[in-house]
Amino acid sequence: MKSRDTNTSDSGHDTGSGRHVPRLYLDAPLRAGEQIALEKSQAHRLVTVMRRREGDNVIVFNGRDGEFETTLSNVTKKAARLDITGLLRSQGEPQQLTLAFAPLKHARLDYVAQKAAELGVAAIQPVITAHTNSPRFNADKFRANVIEGTEQCGVLWVADVREPLPLAKFLQSVPGNETLVHCDEAAPVANPVVALRNVAMPVTVLIGPEGGFSGDERAALRDHPRARAVSLGPRIMRADTAAVAALSLVQTICGDWRKGSSSE
């Protein structure tokens, strides 16, 4: 059984009595009545970093079986156990929202991973373009940041982090029923709300590199049968900011923000 140690992030839920309940991702089957022996790093995080003690509650999820309440037990300096006491939320299907983006420098890459998780994407696809300035992509580190964001925001699924694809192959891989929303300051419809008015899930949001798409790439996007150009307003945004802005637009206009539910 494995879990991601996410440094000192005290992610979880407030019980309403002022007591914060940690929320952890566990890569293990979850079922009421089971007992899970924590790895040393997990026990350290809960007991030393978060200062949790025997009998305290911990919320756990694995992206497959739902979300469960557990009780911390058998606590020592180097080990601890979680006793699963009951199901809190059943596992639902993630919404059909994908983020595709050209990899960025490390600190900003971490930001994109966490914010994409918080904004409810189901999959993340790195795309290599002509102007991508950081073609190396550490999928394991990126996924760890996705998990950290997922722990904090209460989402039940963990976004699927895919291997990078060249832009041309990525464009070929977009399913026929999916709308490809890409950011373009020269979009034919200046108002993004109007541009997205008739769009429904599934949606992939494509964010280009800091240097923008090349002329050939812009032409390929214009010719793509499922592409929808969207303007993000009069200001030039960094790529990581554009990702948050574009995902927020899609969620507001055709995603689970419009429904007023968490879709979990």
C-alpha cells in the first residue's frame, strides 16, 4: 500500500467544531472494516507534521472506491495504522474535462498540476510544440502535485497524467465527440462566454507555450474540425494563469460550476 507524502500540506476538512480532519490519498483498496498499515513517511506526516494522535479521524480516498472515514491507531514513533470505520461518499464518474498544455518551468509546472486538480479535470495531457521551452516532463513529480491538489480540494478522482505528445499527434487523438477549446487572442468571437455558449462536455482545453503557437500550428488548429478558439481578454497572460482562466471559463459555462454541484 502506497501513499504520496505531500510535505506539510494539512489538507482535509473542518468538522464544524474547529477540528481539522486530514484527507489523504492512499493507493490501496478501501473498504469499511479494513485496517491499513501506514508507511513510515505516512505515519510521520500524520503524527509528527500534523500532530495527530491515537483515535483521531483521517479521511482517505483512492480515486476508485470512494471516500472513507478512518481512525488513527497503533501509533508509535515510526508507524501507525488506519482503521476504516465507514463510507463517507461513493465514487462517481469524473466529468469529461481534459487539460492539454505545453510543459513549463518547474515551479509553474507544480502550480498547473495543483490548480488543474482543484478545477476538476479528469485527465492532463502534456503537448510538445515548436516553442515549448521545457520539453522534459517528469510525470511522477507532476502526478504527486496533482495528488496534493486533489487532497486539498475534496475531489474523489485523481486526474490521469498522460505521457507527452507532439502537437500533431495530439490533434489527431482528439475524439470526434470532443470540443477542443484553445486560447487565441485573435479569436473570431471576442467574448469567451459567447464563444462557449453551445459547448457541452466532453471538452479539452489546450494551452499553448509561453512563446505562442507557430504559424503552422495555428493553421492546424484553425483547420481542426473540433477546435473552438476562445479569447481570454485584452491582457497577455502567462501560460499557467491562462490555464486557470480557461478552465474556470469552461467550468462556469458548460461544466459542474454551472450545475452548482461538485460532480463527485
